[in-house]
Amino acid sequence: MTITEAIKQVLAKKSPLTAAEIHRAIVEASLFEFKSKAAASIVRAQLRRHCEGVNAANASSKKEFRLVGADKYALISK
């Protein structure tokens, strides 16, 4: 499972959530094994890469998430 897939699984159960809350849920459910001490930052970076309306140099063309307020994320409603 990728980090993005783990994020999607967490947000399918409950949202909106902050990046820190999503990271905590991934770890608690053992959805992904992070090998970095900066795992929460990695989750936030993946959220931003796949977030609609975020223009970044490393942005993905495949948008999976949307910002809710200033710092919470949810799945894009299909």
C-alpha cells in the first residue's frame, strides 16, 4: 500500500482531518510502515501533492483530496 492509498483509506472512514490526525490514524491502523522520523511531514507533502487547488512544483495531475478550511483534508467527492 502506498502512502496516498493509506491516506484515502483513513479519510474514507472519517474526515475532514488534519495531516497530523491522518498520520496518527495510519500508524495506529498499521496501514503503512514509515522509515523516516519525519513521517508526519511526508503525509502532509503527499496530501498537498494530490490536493485540488494547490499549485506546487511537484503537484500530481491526479487529485484525490481537497482542503477543508485552512488545515484539514477530505476526499474529493466523486
